Amino acid sequence: MNMNSNTKPTFEELLNEAEELLVFKTKEEKTGFDKDVLQLEIMHEVQKLMDNEGLSRKELAEKLGKSKSFVSQLFSCDKKLHFGLLTQFQEIFKGKFKFSFIPFSDYNPKMVIDDYKDGLEERCSFAITQKTN
């Protein structure tokens, strides 16, 4: 990526740079990263539900009985999800999480990233970044 340019890097350039950084020294590092990715995928689904209902993070926090800061930390993985929170999300959004397990050979992270792309580009204002049925 050309950091000397005055142009904003494309999402693909940022993604490629991030992929180069994802080299893990230990199994524990990889496991920690995988946990955060799973949480981000769940929170992405929560964000889509919030968007559909016009619910702000402050309003979600109130419904959860938590602070806005706590909710923001869930989205950034600084606070970890637990089954109690998932149950609360189901109650708030009047629905059920449906989990499925697929082999890694069938999993295409590019599809997940493509799904995130529009939301990330709208929400991220910094250079190096970080369906409802």
C-alpha cells in the first residue's frame, strides 16, 4: 500500500495489509483471534438488527441494563459475549439466533468480509482499520 499518497486506501488494500499482519506465533494467539472474529460476526448481526429497528447503541444499552460504554466494548471485543447476553439480544429483538457449523473447506471469509464491507466503510473514519431473515 502506498502510504505516501494523499488518496485514502481502498478497503481491499486495507484488507490485504491486515491479512499480512495475521501471522500467529502461538496457538493461543490464533485461538484468541478466532474468538474475537466470532464475536465480531455475532455483533455484526446485532448491528444489522439495530439498524433495521433504528436502535442506537445507547438505546440497546438501556434495554440490556448496561452502559453505552459496555455496549461499545462488546462491538470492539474489549468485553466478551456470554450466553446471558445472547439471550437478552433474543428477547430485545424478538427472535432466535440460529447457529450452524460448516467445515472450514466450505467457509469463505471473503463472503463474510463482503457482507461487512458496506457497514465498515460507513462506520470507519480512520485509515488503518480495523441478514436479518
